[in-house]
Amino acid sequence: MQLVEQLLHFPAKANVLYVQPSRRDPMIVGSNEANMSGVDGQALLALEEKCRKTAYAQTSLNASCDLFDDADMLSPYHLIVIHDPRSLEPLLTARLYENRVCIEQSIGRSLDQLNAQRFSTGKVQSPLEHIVLIDRLSGNVHNAVYKRFRALIHLQLYCEIFRLRKNAHFILMARHQPGMTLINRYVELGLKPQWDALHHGKQHTVLLGKLNRFSSPLELSLSVSAFEVFLWARKLYLRLFAVIFTHLNTSTNAA
């Protein structure tokens, strides 16, 4: 019942931005709903910046300029922005890109080395051809909506990544923390640790995974589909409720 209650009251909205290097010319991908509600690409970009700065203020990372202005990007990339449309507060954001040079700079090794390491296990594996890196994952952890709906908000992030790059291998970099809780959480999702790398002055573990190979082959796909169907049904329900309420209110005033 708690999950049903959360789903019925889930307020978050996800948008994907296609952005040029140095955060220029943000374009909303795949939806006009943000524009319809008065939130354009620049407004979403500002929400992403606010969320990133809020999240990284809580860490001990060396905050160089490119941590916030994306000056390290050499080609267009995607920003995923999940926000509360009622308060216009950002909840969770992430950056996703495929540029090989940028990926290798972040992970501290070449992708050829990554392939060689996978083949050294002796298992039959195909070469990694389509790889994306997901970084700058930033949660507004002190926000009341984020605290209440954290699991659903992160599922919504996975929905957007899954929609963008369903069959890609992806790389995440987990910052070392006491107890390695973040790394363990990613391992539970099916990602495999590859090596440690120094990133912005802090030790990280590089992990590799594939979105359609979580705990079971269909688990994420079914979760994404069910979640999207629910959001569509809830939207329809709310619109019908608004029409009925408006009709009843008009009839009462006429009487």
C-alpha cells in the first residue's frame, strides 16, 4: 500500500536536454511537455546547474571549473533533469556522453584497455562498441520530495537512460565512501568493478554495466514499461478529474 500511495502522489517530471559543449544551446529531447508548462531548455539547464552545485557542495572533491561548466565536453552530450514541476526545484540530474576522448580522460585508461581486461577473464565476450559514460550524478538529498520519493526518482532516471541508449554498455564512477556503500549499491544492480581511478582529487571505482542486463534480463525493461504506463494512466486520471471538477463547479455556479 505504501508503494501505491507513493505512486499516486509522485510529483517528479523528467526531461532530457541535448546540449552543445560548454552548456550551450540546450534543446529538450522527445517531449513538448516542459515547453507547455512554461519550462524551456534554459530553465531546465539552470535547474541542473543548481542541483549539481548543491550536491557537490556536500563533497570533498576538488571543485575545478569544468565540474560545473562542462568545459571538458568536446562534442554534444545529454543532461537528464528530474524536477518537481510544482516548486520548480531540481531533484536529480546526470550527464551522459559518448565521446571516446572524454570518456578516456574521465576513467584514466583507454577503452582498448577496458576491452583487453574483459577478454583476459577467459569468458567469450564481444568487443565493447557502444559505450556511454554517466557522471555528475547529483541528488538534491535535503529536499523533502527527494527524500520521500528517492527510489522512484532514481527509477525515473534509469527510464530516461534506458530510452536514450537501450543497448549500450555504460560506465559509472563511484566515489569511495566509508563502507563503500555507493559501490556496493551499483554492484547489487549488476555493474562490475573494473579499476580505481583518481577523479577531481578523489578516489573512484570505475564500474561497467549494461542496461538490459540487470539482475534479470527483463527486470529493468519491465520496470521501465510498467512505470511509464502508470505515469500515463495517472496523467489521464488527473485530467479526467479536472474536467469533472470543472463541470461540477460550473453547474453549481449556474444553479
